Amino acid sequence: MPLKPLIKILTEAGMGSRRRMAEAIKQGNVKVNGEIAASFNHPIDPAKDRVIFNGQAVNLKPDKIICLMLNKPEDVVSTVSDEKGRRTVLDILPDKYKRHRLYPVGRLDIDTTGLQLLTNDGDLTYRLTHPRFEYEKEYLVHIKGSLKKEEKQQLERGILLEDGMTHPAKIQEVSLSPFNYSITIHEGRKRQVRRMFERLRHSVLALRRVRIGKLSLGDLKEGEVRQLSDKEMAALLNG
Ligand code: URA
């Protein structure tokens, strides 16, 4: 069997994101054939080697890679588990997907609806969430009233938040009730869209993500989920 770098083996086995796995290797939490792994690229032969992550054997011949698109409803958290017992994106998946070790790609706030991807592939997660790949994310926003011309320009140029200036954004007026604006950003800071509008004293009454890169939510209803085709996954990765 061809040899693969340790970090790829771990992400393909659904152990977590590339970043998380790099950290686990650095911290000495990964063993290969009984020895603590010293390098991310340690070559692994899936037919012969034994890899242990946090004391658990890693399945070196994992399931097929899958990616789901969910239209996340409100009151559902974008995490694998929740200490407050709230429903998670995994809880609301149909049973047929529950045997795959899926996890959400990035997060939506509990009160945001729309396009949430879930996958068992760490590389895909890394590509879609790392700022260096700059995926566009488009949101529909409902605010009371409308933006003044200068406010729209400020949002488009970049606005100062507690964690620094935002990158340029695209804003369009829409009439897709109840939404009255669409905003496209490249970053993924915590509650970023809400904070951008709140900075201008416009509270966001509803927020829905409708696109990531070339992938649109389309007419998927809230709470519904569908599996991406190989073609859609390839298109997503290509920009
Ligand atoms: N920006 C927000 O404010 N919330 C989200 O859920 C996503 C982007």
C-alpha cells in the first residue's frame, strides 16, 4: 500500500482538522507503532502501521469522504456536542448519516440559519476554514430600516471592530422577505456580520448564509440536508 504522511492519515480518518492534528502531534498525543510521533509527515503504511491518537486506535482505512449541506435552523448549535444540552447539527441529521464521523465545517451562530457544511474530511475543513484560501461567504441580512449611503460604503470599505478592521465586503440591497441586504465577506470572525451591522447601530433581526464559494444553498428547506456530489465537492475545492 502507498505510504501517506501521518497528518493526512489522521485527517482522513476523521480525527479532526489539520490544525488540531498538527497540535496533537506537537503535544505528543499521537503514537506510531508504540513510539510518540516526531513529525507531521512521518510516512505511514496503512496496511502495516498502528497509529494511536489520544490513546485510541485510528482506523487507517476510513470511510469514503462525504460532505453534507445542511440548511441549519435556528436554535441548533454548529458543534458536535453541547454542554448545555442544546440540539446540535449532528442531532438533526437523518440516521443514515450518523455512522459517518462527521463534524461541522466552521460555525454559524445559534440564531443564524442557512448553509452549514459537514464532512468527515479534515483536508476539506482546512481548505474551507483557513483564511488563506479566502472563500467568499454570502449572507442575507434583515435589518430594521435601511442603510445610509455612507454606512453602506463603510461596510464595503472595511469597518473597525474590537478585533481589527474588516476586509472589504460586498453589499447589495435585496427584497427577499424578510431579508433586505446581502453581504459577501471573505473572513470568518466570530459573529462578524452581526458585529459589522451593530457597529453602525443596526441590529440584525435575521441572518442566513446562502453561499460558500461556488456552492449555493439553493432551495434546500430549513432542517433539510443533502449530500454533495463528487462534482460539487471538486467545484467547491477549486475556488
Ligand atoms: N456572521 C455572524 O454574525 N454570524 C454567523 O453565524 C455567521 C457570520
